[in-house]
Amino acid sequence: MKRRPATFALALTLLTAGCGDTVVDEPGPPADELRVEIVAEHPHDPSAFTQGLELDDGELFEGTGREGSSWVSARPLDAPTERTRVPLPDDMFGEGITVTDGVVWQLTWKDGVAFVRDRDSLTERRRIDYDGEGWGLCDQPDRLVMSDGSADLTFRDRDTFTELGRVTVHRNGRAMSNLNELECTDDGAVYANVWKTEEIVRIDPETGRVGATIDASALLDRLSDADRNDVDVLNGIAHIPGTDRFLVTGKLWPTLFEVRFVP
Ligand SMILES: [Ca+2]
């Protein structure tokens, strides 16, 4: 066995030191710290265990989770009622969604199945099997981006769902796990909300580096005490194309917040 160089031994010490996430890179410049500015509030189905949220051509698509209550829906953003809603099989737990080229993709948590649905009718076109867990999903012009609860984002083919590559997301040099719902924006960034926190991060998908952290705790603070007792975690982020605004909600939240990310 070769003797390890001192620098390697130091790196190994850093990797195994402490109880935080793994060191994966030089810390670099610290991530920008932003907060949410609430622009408007829209109603949200308080029975929706939100797992995926995306706007496409003026319509809001939403996917939900938990066995027996997983579905995907579409509604005009400015309309109070859904245009259509389609359930998943009762034994499946729905996760992230995204809309590409006339189809809606919907992940499942531990069922290993991605559903591909017609964008307009939401009827099922096909199912694709994959390994591991499914959490969040968003689409870029040349690939899908998927989270699985770890610090890795996986890039997948927009037609076959084949893995094309992956990147480890890190903030201040440390891997950042529990990346949940995703949102791809036109400027090439990937936003993720972080499970069990009220934090959203802006990720450079080429390097995995977190360039900004957004404190979204002001949203839960806006809910009444009674509502706050009933809701689950923040989850669901959708960019409003052509603007600097996002829609953000959570699991069982009665409100869909329209926000800006500001210093
Ligand atoms: Ca999204």
C-alpha cells in the first residue's frame, strides 16, 4: 500500500472532522443572504401535500404526495378552480413535477416510477422506472434536473430519463443535503427548498455551488396561529416567467405566496 501524502491525510482529516456535512470544495466567497418580500397572497388547497409546483404557459401545475392522496393538477393561475386533477394509484407517493414539450413529468418517492402525462389532459402516456428515491424535478433546455434527498442533483435525458451526470451541491465548501422541490429558471440557475427548513438556495448546476441562501421564514409567520399548527414544511417553488417573482407554498399550507427574493 502506498504511503499517503501529507496533503491527502489532511484532506481526509477534514472530510471526517466534525459532525456537519462532508467537505467537498474550497469554501470560496460566502453565499449571498436574501429574504422573501411578499408581493401577493393567493389561496392554496390546504389538503394538498405539495411536492411539486411549476408554471407553464399561464397555468399552475401542482403535484402532491402521500399514499392515497397523491395527484397532479393544472389550473389557470388567476382562476380559483382547477381545470383538471388526476390521482396516482393509491399505493404510490407522488413527488416532484415538471412540464416539458407537451408532457408533465411526475416522480414518486420510493416507488421508482416516473409518470409521463399529456400536458393538457394529464392522462398517462407512459411510465419509466428509475433507481433510488425521487424528490424534486425541474427542466432546463437540454436536460431534466432531479433531487433525491441527498446533496446530489442528477441530470437526466428529457425523453428517456437516462442519467447524464450529476453534481454535488455545496455551500461554503460543505455538501448540502435534503435538497427538495426544485425550480429551474431561464438564467440557468436551479433553486431548491431545503427539507425541514424555511430556506431556499440558488445553485449553479455546473459547479454545485450555492450562490445565495433565501430565508423564507416570513411566510410561515404570515399564517394564523391555528393554520401554523396544521401545516407541514415549506415545499413548492415556481418561478413566474419573465418576472423576478416566485410562487412559494408548503405542504398543507392554505396560502400560495407570490414573492421576490431581496437583500
Ligand atoms: Ca418547481
